[in-house]
Amino acid sequence: MSQQDFGDLAGSAANMGAPTVDMGDTSQAGMGAGAGMSAGVSAGATGVVTSDASREAAVRAIGLVKDYGRGASLVHALRGIDISFEKGAFTAIMGPSGSGKSTLMHTLAGLDSVTRGTVLVGGRDITKLNDKQLTLMRRSTIGFIFQSFNLLPMFDAEQNILMPLTLAGRKPDRAWMDQLVSVLGLADRLHHRPSEMSGGQQQRVAIARALITRPDVVFADEPTGNLDSVSSSEVLTLMRRLVDETGQTIVMVTHDATAASYADRAVVLADGRIVADRSHPTAEEMSSLLTSIMENLAAQHTAEGNHRLAALAGSSAGQNGHGEHRASARHAWEA
Ligand SMILES: Nc1ncnc2c1ncn2[C@@H]1O[C@H](COP(=O)(O)OP(=O)(O)OP(=O)(O)O)[C@@H](O)[C@H]1O
Ligand SMILES: [Mg+2]
């Protein structure tokens, strides 16, 4: 993206809600996401693949499985995820606590290994990369906003924002830095350390840090979870405009149906699987969908509990009830 494209944003933090966005010719400007990546013949040593779907996708997961632990402590965090995130789209990931949202973000961003399956970032299979290659890929391609800000406590806000560039030995683009700082309202906090800032301010620093390298893809794990409603809608409007005006690709985890309504698409996880995928989500639609998923999960857990009790009591009645319930729960989720 050019500085000019984003200039309007910086100059008008107060107007961030204004729907006067000129998407014109700038909508894909500066998007390096895969544009310079060649498509090879197969997913060989270079990890480059050829399918059309992967070329259009900023990020794609195929048969993604992630288990944690082993034996009695084995957890199936992701049970086979197939999904594509289109370039220049804003996607919300929703789902109950423990459904695998953070695990999905971490594995897609190469922050965590996969148990099975493939993750393509800009057409490149990142599961084949070694640690050094992963680090370089992340630095140039991915911005990550963590659920817990993950700022470095001994550095001030400015140093934290510039950290990805410092680590890469790259010079900051001062104009871009100033624009981010202005849009995120951080000008008077630049020389404060994280412990001297509110949660909302720390999260805004983390957002600036994720954007400072102009990454191809931004993963945001509950970026507004610690913000008040005004800051939250400002940040969401900023992300929306980044997508509309510069073609930024954003994948955002949120519990908040209103936050999800800023996205082009909402994907819902439950128990490590995708259970819904909606275009142009509305807050009402997502809210009622999540409610029904939670109710089904609760009913399923009750049925499983009853089943275990029945099994302990040597009765076969619980088994039938359990099987019937699972089928109906699955039916209610899918649409
Ligand atoms: N490092 C880990 N070791 C073992 N289990 C883990 C680890 N990280 C996550 N899990 C488990 O994997 C499952 C998915 O966790 P994850 O953090 O992805 O959920 P989530 O949807 O992000 O939840 P939340 O909304 O609470 O943030 C959970 O059962 C969790 O306990
Ligand atoms: Mg999480």
C-alpha cells in the first residue's frame, strides 16, 4: 500500500466511521501477498504449489489437524480443517472457548507446528519450512496480534511497535509509523512502557506492531477483547478500511458478533471443526448462530455425561440417547 492510499486514514481518526471510502484503483495497490511468488510444479522442496485455489488464496489449510499432548492428556484441538482465506478479504473466526480458534491462527501463521495437513501461505507450504525459514517468512509476510498483547515489558511503545523491523535489521518508514500512531491514538504514549499503559493502549500498540511491516496477512486473536466499545469500533473500522482501501488480508478471532459483522465472512469453529461459514455476516445472525451452537454443545455434554453415568450403572439406555443427540446437534449446526 502506498502512504498516500492510507493518508486519509491518518488524517481522520475522528472520521473513522465515515463510509466514504474510495476503493477505486487502490484496492489492491501494494499488496505483495503472493504477487511476487512464483507457482511451481508441485509442493516439493520449495513448498510451492500450483493449484488456482492456492494462487488466489492468501492462506489456505488442507486437512489441518493439531493434537496437543498424548495418552490420557491428548487434546484434539483441530480435527481436520479445510479452508481458504482469499486475498484482500476480512474474515472473522468465531466459536466457543476451547474450540480451536487460537490454535488455528497459530498454525496458519507458522507459530505452532501441525500434527497433519498442509498450510499454504501465498502458495508456499509452510509446514515444510525449518525454523529459520519460518522466522523469515513470518517477518516478511505475517502480522500477528495476540489475545494477550505479548509486548516486551522493558521496551516503550515506540520500541515495541518497531521491534519487527529492528529484528529484521530494516529501517522504519517514519511516515507510515506516524500514520499508524495517529490512527491508533498512541502519539502521547510512545515513550510509555507496557506496565504504564491501559489494556486498550497496549492492544493498540500490538496492532501497530502487527502493521508496521505492511504484512500480506494480519492474524488478530481477539484484537478488541480488551478495548472499550468506542476504541473497539474505531479499531474495527480501521481494519475494515485497511481491507477496503489497501487490499489487506485480515483473519480475526472474535467472541463478539458485532465485531464479526465488520468482516466479509464469518467462520465458526466448534470442537476443532468448522461448523458454519457465512458471507456478509450480520451481528444478529452470528449471535443466534452462536447461541444455538452453545446450546447444542451443552446438550451434547449433558448427553455424554448421562451416557457415562448410564454406562457406569450398567444400563444401555444412555447409549441410545447419546447417539440420537449427536445426530441432531450436528444437524442444527450445519446450514
Ligand atoms: N499448548 C497447549 N497444550 C495443550 N493443550 C492446548 C494447548 N493450547 C491449546 N490447547 C487446547 O486445545 C484446545 C483449543 O484451544 P484454543 O486455545 O485454540 O481455543 P480457543 O478457541 O482459542 O479458546 P478461547 O476462546 O478460550 O481463546 C483447548 O482444549 C485447549 O485446552
Ligand atoms: Mg483463543
